Amino acid sequence: MTRIDLTGLEVRPAQVWGGVRLVPLVRAEPVEGLRLHREVYGAGGSVDLGDRTTYTSYIPHGFVADWSGDGAESATYGTRLGDDEPRAVPVRRHHRLAKRGHRNGRAEKRLRFLPLHLALEGYLALHFGGPSVVWDEWSQQAVRRGLSPRAEAAYAGWSVPGLAEALRIFEIHPGQCGLMLYVADALAAAFVVPHPDDYRVLHPTLVEDLYGELVHQYAFYGAPVPEFTARIRDEAGSVRTVADLRAAARAQERSWAEAHDGLMARDLLGTSYAFERVYRMDSYDLYRFLPPFQRAGQEQHIGELITDRKGRTLYLKTFRLSENQIRRGHLLHRLAAGDWHLGRTAEALGTTYAELVRRVEAAGLGSLLNAHVVAQRLREKQEG
């Protein structure tokens, strides 16, 4: 598996609120064997990942994947930060980013995982160990601690202008199991769940999710986007009955769906990802994925998904990376491919040693360099 497959999900016409466009995803047949529930935390979360590594973030809620088949448990609403909250937000410790439930010493058919944080931890762990070869240009911090500590910034959904209002007035379609969220007509996130009942309960959690810097900027500075409109022209006089009008309307919906999949969601669905299976749940698999980190100007997403044995996407949540995050990922990939040798990596990139040093510093990785040795190498190359 290298691509995201949304087979079984159909696009419905978009709804617009200012610069926010919401595109519903509907299943003709809901998935009955897997359900998603919600656990409310509303606190800072800390997860021990082993090897003296800890992932820390604000975690408003977790998801519980339930494949027991009884569907008895329901999701819980909550989680808001307001004036009545204590100033010191408590830290809740989680054993793992994905952990199977147990009751009376027996494993249940339930898996708790932290939505989006599973994907973000995968991005933060990208070449986290740092240089695999102790070249002189790398500092002792890089050799001993790698990229630790490593941090990335994100915005909560309620701080993205217009998003909370759009989600509040959004009309949920019959059979809806997800949506594509656009800001200034740039894809911000995709969200898919197995069952319409799950979506109705989990729809409000989108305002508590994490969104990238680029999404926040587009929402803040972007202009309102045009609404979806269907125009049925009847020059030939073929629309004579209600059935003819209904057929023409369906054709407009199909045209919208083709335009959406071919243009607006092209980068998300057409990219080849590196998938890592996190957990197997009988006939379902939980994955997280990373993009190729190509510097071609196209949008790139990280995320997580659950598939069944047919490869159908039952659950999906994505996070759009900013240009700086893409550059960092690209640079780390190229350094690792060159055994962290600056000279060979610069040659592979078709650039100079000095320019590569500049890129490392601009990516926020300058502290990993041994400034004295790098300066000496630059002088030698200038003199040579």
C-alpha cells in the first residue's frame, strides 16, 4: 500500500462559510464491523516512547477503535478550555500512543489511540537519532542526543479564523462518514470514520484538532471562496419533466465530484506515501504515513488511517505540513541518504557546501553543527 484509497466514499457538493470550504464524504453502505468512540482528556499528555524518548503535547481527546461488534459504547462530549479552567493544565501520562484495552486481565477488542498525535510522533521521529557517522562537522550534542529535543508548532482548530463557525452551521448529510476541509481552497485536512453515527458525534472534535501554520495563515489572510452552484442550461429543451430535472442535477453533482477528485484533492490522493503499520486489530490495520518530502511546491500531508482486508479506508485523519516542515523533512532525508556527510550531501543536491550549511541553519538545525569546524571547512574551500 502506497496511496490513500477512498473507494466507497462519495463526494457531495461543498458548503462554504467565508474562506472555509467543507466537502462532505458519504458512504452508500456504512461499515458495521468497526466503530470509533471518544475519550475526553482535556489536558497536556506525555507518552513514554522508550529509549529515553518522550512525546509531549496538549491532547484534548483520544479515539477508541472498537471491533467487538456490539456497538454498545457511545462517544462522550466535552473538552473546552475557558476562563473557568485552572491556569495550570495537568499532564496526563499515557503508556503508549496506541494501546489495546484490557478488562479482568483479558484483552478486549478495543484499541485506544491518540488521533493525529500518532502521525505527528512519526514525523518528529524522522531520523531522530541524528548523525549515524561521527563527522567532525557535527557537534557533540548531535552525536550524543541526536535531534532531541525536537518540537513542532501547530494551531488548535478553534484558533483558525472561521473554522468554528463553519463547523457549527455545517449541514450533515445522510450517510456522511467524513469530510475534506479546505481553507482558502487549500486542502487543510481530511477526516473519515467508519459509520455515520460515529461522524455525527465526532464532528465537533474537528474544532479541537491540530492544524498547521500554513492553514492558519490562509484562514487569517485569505478571502472568501466562491460557493458551489449548479447551473442547468436547457438550450435543447431536453428538461421537460421532474425526472429530467433530477437527472440533470445528478449530472451536476457528478461533475463536481470529478472536478474535486481531479483538482482539489489531487495531491493528497495522488501522492505515494511511506506507510508504517502501528497495530493489527484482527481484520483491521492501523497505519501512520509520511509523504516523500519532495520540494516541488505541492502540498504534503502526514496522517493515520485504518484499513480492512480489502484495503478500504475506514478511518483517516491528516495534517498538512507547512513549507518549513517539508523542507526539514526533505533535508533530513538527504542527509541520512548521504551518511550525514555534508560534502557528499551537497554534491547530491547539486549545490555548494556553504549553501548546504545555510539550509541546515535555516531549517532550525544549526545547533547540530560544530560551528568551529564548519567555519574552518568554509575557509579551506574559499582558499582552495
